[in-house]
Amino acid sequence: MNSKSIFIGILSLILIIIAAIFFFNNDREDGSQLLEGGELIYKDATQPIDVRVQDLLSRMTLEEKAGQMTQVNVTQLQGNSEWDAGPLNDEWLVKTFKDYHVGSILSGGGTTPVSNEPKFWAEMTNEIQKSAIENSRLGIPVIYGVDAVHGHNNVVGATIFPHNLGLAASRNTELVKKLGASTAKSVRSTGIHWNFAPVADVGRDLRWGRFYETFGEDPYLVSEMVSASIIGHQGEDISLTGKVAATAKHFLGYSQPLNGQDRSSAEIPMRTLREIFYPPFEKAIADGAKTVMVNSGSINGVPVHASQYLLTDVLRGEMGFEGVIVTDWEDIIRLHSQYQITDNYKDSIARSINAGVDMSMLPVGIEDYTKNLIEAVNEELIPMERIDDAVSRILILKFELGLFEKPYIDPDTTEALTLNQDRELARQASVESLTLLENDGVLPLSKEVKTILVTGPSADNIANQMGGWTIGWQGLTGEGVPPAVSFLEGIQNSASPETNVLFEKDTAKAVEAAKQADVTIVVFGEDPYAEFDGDTTNAAVPSDQAELIQKLAQTETSIVGVLVAGRPLIVTDLVGDMDAFIMAYLPGTEGGNALADVLFGKENPSGKLAFSWPNEIGQLPMFYNHYPKSTLNEKAYLPLYEFGYGLSYSKFNYSNFKVDEEGTMDSIIKVSVDVTNRGELAGSETVELYVDQQLSSVLTPVRKLAAFSKVHLEPNETTTVEFELPVSQLAIVPGDILGESEKVVEEGIYTLNIKKLARPVTIMDNIE
Ligand code: BGC
Ligand code: BGC
């Protein structure tokens, strides 16, 4: 090719490029793109989400970006003050969305529309959405969040499921998935896209007021339950009707405050953080949790909201989380107001956003937050890349939810998807959570029983059986009692027409009535509570209730004690007075029917404790997966009931326990065992596999739950339960007390246990 033709070639290339720029250039002054025909790229649903996000982001001002990073409580839009409930206030809607470009709204516990009915929720969220879109220059929809932590629990008429601690006792992950899906369906039908659930904190201290919100003390159990809940909420595609974004909360170490008080400091060694507290979050992230909420507390002297290590290095880096990190309630302010690690809002914001927070749950005070955030960026306290990163993640979530395409909900569909939804599922969940702890043979009640006395303060108290986070933040107050079956009603409904059901609450009268009865059912426990209001230093049975049980015990009549509580109360001195004892947790709407099903033997109890039940409060902290101790004076673990404990009306026998004899680092150990129902009733049994590392370079728990499976067996039926245990699951953090070393599986012998059966497996290094 000669130089002339090269010249002509280059020239024509240049001409073509100029022509292309001239004809096809849709670039706008702000650098964003138009599609041919003038449509904006970010509005085009056929474009990939990252392209849409980039396009939208390029059009946004810093003020608009700051607004997207802001979440306010709906009370900010209602009534006449920041905390007023009431009708939506037009002036404040415009201010919020036009002046401050706010990107997210939440209904904190107990904040509802004027009329707390599903339809009003949908109309309210639609109106807010409309205002958000119309007042936003770029038409960005708002994302709405709520705490639907046991059903759509803020809405009167929605079915309330058992709180997580009870669900954990069911050991039924399929069930938890269905409950997640049911909740998501109701939540989305009210125009809400984001559920601040499930709690992924491992509950290791019952003094803490949020113990009942956890799935108990074992990291593996918590992980499996959290995973099921997230999959149930989100499904394959969160843009679909009936799906919402889930939140794994509260990252990290929230559930083991040193003194048992909510939001007080936690001092947790790195090894424990990594082995006990990381796994549920790792699992949640692996299963696609869209959002993570941060722990309001501090760990080892650093508020988690200011920990770049935890929020960025660990959560983003090690765990690979790509979704939205949201603060908890007012927590950026607390960096200066409580923790005093800064002395002003701007620095607190910078600390927190730089640490990795994307969105701030204010919940009020928009101007103060956005103004300081904007200034912090302008003063280069926060790099613009961090802002763009945060806003991108928030926008991705909005696109994934399909909010740009389908911002509104049809208020006419919400009742059918919310009111009295899935009552059967709720009943099953309550039945499967009930945990039978004592039974001298009085249960199941005989069909011939003539007179039953029902007594105790929780026998007909819907508020107590629902627990906290039910309509009100602290649980039900007088107003808006949702439909539910009390324990008394459940027993009345299920007893045979020939049975006389007496009900007496007054202690003296109850004792008299007990003398006439064949059996006494005493339903006792706690009043509802949430968060710090639920902290306790004694977990005692209130003295009048203890007295009731003691006096009833002086009659000849058998006593069935039913505990309705968010934690194990100290019942050591009372269990001897009870012929049967059932832990009912906080069972929700169908609690009464569920209890009756079990009392009358229509259902066989199958719940297994998800925590260790102490004899005395001074034994705390107490968990079954503790380290061995160095002396023989007393056992390190002496609970009233162990983790995993729970009786059935049937007896299950285990035999034929088989385990692969050896494995390497990447193998999967096959385990099987035969289980036979030796009882006269059909029943379900949870088979639990535990592992104990015989020789380890550092201390390892005396045993750890490694797998579980729940099976249903007819009388005399035998089934083979199989597990596949990945050797990688045996990894521990080796090395000295800093707990910094990489997790490894150590070579050696591990003992696998199912009930009293034990088999060794030898794990060797991979052979080249
Ligand atoms: C709680 C969170 C909850 C948030 C919103 C906070 O006080 O700690 O669990 O999601 O409020 O209601
Ligand atoms: C809100 C709750 C929130 C709590 C935080 C309450 O006023 O309603 O949602 O969790 O404050 O302490």
C-alpha cells in the first residue's frame, strides 16, 4: 500500500468519524445519553441496569445524590410535627422530595397511616410515591421500608407469625421460606418494597431485649434460617409482584452486648466474631441479600457505624457484599451525641460514609443531614467516588425492584393479599415451634377429660402472645387489636363438647376451680417489649405468677405450664410444680389453636430449643458451643435444658449411624442414620448432626451443630436420614489470640455425633 492510499484511507476514516459524531451524537451537555428518538437511557427498561444507573448518575447533582442517601421516617411527612402521625402533609411532601430530593421513606415501628388498614397503607405509599416522582427533576421513585419481622406486623388484620426464636425451634427451613414469601407478598401489596428482616444476629444473651428476634445461639442454625427467610422474601427476581428486598441485620456483633443491654458495647474477640457472628451474614450475602443494616452498638471500642474495617474491608471485601448498606435508627448522630468519637454532625457523617454506609436512616432532620453531607463532600472530607458508589448501589436496588417501571400498587388488591393471609401456615409455624420440656404423661390430654381449668395472665392476652413489633413498636396497646386466637379460645374451640372449660384469672378463685378440674393449664410469662425496653437483669417469672403456679401445685390436679415469652425465664424452682411444661415463645395469631392442637394430641410436638436454658441468670453467658475448660471442678455447661432439647409424644430410636471414614480438604463427608418412630403417634423428629474436633491447634467448641433435618414418621416407620457435610464447613480460625489468621480446616480426627451415637472421620490434607 502506498502512502497516498494510506492518506486517503485515514482521511476517509476521519470523515466517517466526523459524520458519525454529527449524525449520531446524542450526548447532552451534562454528558448523559439519549436514545435515538429522544428517550433517556435510564428510563429505557430494555437497557442493562448498570447502563441505566451510569446514565442517571451522570445527570444528578450533588444535592440529588445526597437526597438518595437519605431515609426519613414517614412521620416526617405526616401531621404537623416531625413525630406526628396523621394525614400526609402536602407542604412537607414537596419539601422532602423537591427541596431535599429524599430517596427513601420508612415506617418505623408503630408509625402507620391515619387508618391502619391495608388499603390505606397502599393509598398512602402511592401518594408518597407520586409526590416523590413528580417532585424529583429526574423522576426517581422512592424506596419504602418497614419492619415486617413476623408477618406484615404493622398492619391491623395481617396475620402475625411467631417471632424468630420460636421459628428456630421448628428447625423447618422450608416453613421459614414460606413465611418469608407470605410476608413479602403482603408487604409489597401495600406499596412497600423493602423489609428490614431477617435478623441475622446470633442470640447468645437472653438478657438482651431483642433475644426473641434472633434464631437462637447457634451460627449454623441461624445461617440456615436466615437463608430460608431471604430466599422466601426475594425469590429469584425482586421486581416481581409479591417480592421485596430483604435486610440482613444488624451487622455485626449486635446480639452479644457485654452487659446484656441493648446498644451497649460489645467486646468480642476476632476469633469469635469470625467463627460465630460472620457466618449468618456470609450466608445471607451468598444467597443474594439486597441490603444490610448496621449494628448500632460498638465492638472492641469502635462504633460499627464508623468501622471501615467491618463495613468495607470485611463486608464488601471479604464477604463480597454488593448491595446497600443502611444505618440503623439515628446512628450517625450517635457518633457524636453518644459515642463522642467526633464533636459534630459533619465529621460523624464523613466517618460513617467513608466507613462504607450508603444510606442513613435519619429518621428525621433532613436538612441538617443533607446540608452537612453536601458540605463534607465540598470540603473533600468525603471523596465524590464514595458518594457515586453509594448512590449507584441505591439506584441499582430501585431498578432491580422495577420501581421505575412500576412505581405504584393497586390499592384494591392489597386487602386480599394481607388480611387473614396464610392462617394455616401461621398455625403450622406455631405448632412446630411449640417445645415440650416436661411431661409426666399428662399430655396429650385424654379425650375423657371432663373439666379443664385455664388460668394465668397470658391465657387470654393477645398482646402477650404477639410480643413486640406488633402494630405498635412495643407491641399492642389498647387500640387496633388484630384478629387472633387466644390460648383460651383455642382450648375452647378444640375441647370436645362434653368437656367443661373453666377460666379463672384471680389466684384464689383459680385455686378453688383447680380443685374441681381434671387438669389445669396455666399460661404465664412476659408482657410485650421491643429493643432496650426488653432488657432484663433477672429473667424472672413475675412473683404473682410464680405464686399462682405454686398455689395451684398444692391442689391434687395436674398442671400444664405454658410459657409465653421472648426468652427462657428462670423457672428452676417452678418446673417441679408442673406435670408438663411447654415453651410457646411469642406464637402470634394462631397461637391458641396451635397450643390446643398439641394439648389434645392432634399434633405431636416437635420443637427443639434454639438456645441453652439456664438454671440461674448468673450462669450467663451460656451457650452449648463453648470452649473446654481447664479444671474438673464443675462442668462448664449446666443448663436446665440444653440447646436442641425438646420432647415428643413419640419416642424416636436411632441406629445404623454411618459416616465416611476419611476425607480430604475438598471432600464432602457422607453421613446417614436410621430413625424409627417407636411411639404410638405419628410425629416429626429433627435429626441433628454435631461435630467435635478432637485435637486442634487452638480451642474449638466442645461440639458444633453441623447439619439438621426434620422428618415425619408414622408409628413404627423407619427412615434413613442422609447428610452431606462439606469438609470446608469445619474451618476454624487458627493462630494466637489476635484471631487474624486465615480460616483453615485442620488435619486430624473429628467426631460426628447424632444423639448418643458417635463416629470418627479422619481429615487429611489433599494428596497430590
Ligand atoms: C431497630 C431496627 C429497625 C429500625 C427501623 C431500629 O431501632 O434497631 O432493627 O429496623 O429501628 O424501625
Ligand atoms: C421507632 C422504632 C425504632 C425505635 C428506635 C421508635 O420510635 O418507632 O422503629 O426502632 O424508635 O429506638
